Amino acid sequence: MVCVLVIGVSVIALTTSLAETRPLSARAWGEATRVADDAVDVSWPMPDGSQRTARVAVTDPGSVVGRVPVAYDPQDPARAVVPGAALLVRADRASSGIAFGGLVLVGVAALTLTRLASWARVARRPARTARVRRVRVHRGLLARTWLETEDEPRRWIPVAFDPVLVVIPSPTEVLLHGDPLRDRTVAARVGAAWLPPSGRVATHEPGGRVIDFPTRPDETAAVRAAVTGRPLRQLRMDAVLVVPAPVVGLLWAYLDGGGFPVWVAATAVAAALGLWWAAFRGSDPS
């Protein structure tokens, strides 16, 4: 949704900029002289031999000096642009916003559709009973749920979180869709809860801080399960992945040469990507 919004704003900005540049059909060579921190005066000869001068807003006046190509409106020569003109920079920035937003949107959509197709394939596999222990692994900014098989050789199955995991004993019997010894992805069913895979089956204990759970859930387990099932709880736990977003936005604005609007757009996209990545990897809010 954020990418669509960024693309939409960029399309509007690009359309506006192109509408302003469309009448600038005449070309000439002129001399640019810096007159301010954000403008230059450009003088060039007209076809009738007269000399015209226009003030052009630019982003870097120091780089627009001397002999430069000029595009101007033959009906209104006061409307002109030169390389580095603010109008052209806005158009380029809008094009970059469309390309960047589109690339992110296509990438997210492709990965999401691939994951959904994988879930559909896993769901069609025959189910088998297995005893597993739930473990929670903290690695970096993300905590994930894994099901560790009791049988040797052991396997660690990453699954999407469901509140039912808070109230199950450890170990417990579940239905596995797929063979952990042979298949790269395996889903689990605990009672009526479907736990789709959130990654590949691991042959070694996942790296990070591993938290085991008690053999029997205590009397507060049902309350904790209800709390962890709330969307706000999930959002609070995933918010840690949003923390780097302003820094990413600042870096992008610096590289792009844009100002506050570019920073806001880049920060919003980075924050949305962080939340999507948490969901994609099966963040555990418990």
C-alpha cells in the first residue's frame, strides 16, 4: 500500500513536470551566469537575431555556468530550462520514485505469491503424526517460532506463529504436512490451527538465543495466548524492525539529493518493508 502511494505521488509529480516541459520545444546555446543560490540567468540568441535572457531555477548553480544548452518556449521565451534546472530534477526524481516503488512492489508481490504457492503445495501433502517441542529463537531484531522434532535425526521446522502455541505442552503431538527429513518446507497442524512454514527446515539448531518452554503451560497461558493474538501486540513486537527506517530514508535522501519529501517517502517504504519482512519470516510476538 505504501509503495502504491509513493508511485501515485511520483506519477502526479512526473505528469506535472512533463506538462511544464512540453511547451519547451525550441533549442539554442546560451551563456549561464549565477545570480543566486538557487538560480542562474541564461542568455541566448533568438532566430531573429535578438538576445533573450531568462532566470532559471536550478538545484546546483555552481555546476550551471558558461555555455549551456537551452530549451525554451518559442511563444514565451521567459520559460526556459538548462541542464540541472529544478524542473528537470523534479521530473528525474519522480521517475526514480516510480522505478523504485515499482521495483519494491514487484519484488514483494513476487516473494509473497511464491510463498502462498508454496503453502498450497505443502497443504496437499499427506499428514503424519510427530512429537515436537516449540522453541523461540531470537536472532538479530527478529524472534521466530521453530518446532524441534523429538525423533532422531532431529530437525527444526520454522512455522508462522499462532496463539495456540502458547498453550500447548512441550513436547506435544502435531500433524506435519511433509517429511522433515526429506522436504525443504513442512507445515504443521495443532488442533484446528494451521501453521504454515515460514522458511526451510534446518538440520542444525538455529543460530541465536534459543528459549525453551515448560513441559506444561501454567495457569496464565490462556491469558497470554489471547494477548499475543491481538494485532496491536504483533505490531508492537515488529516495530523494532521499523527503527532503522528513518536512517535508511536519510541515506536515500542524501544519495538522491532530495529534501524532506524524499526522506518521508523513503522512510515510509523502509518501514513498510520492515513490517512485511517480519510477517514473511514468521515473527513470534509471544
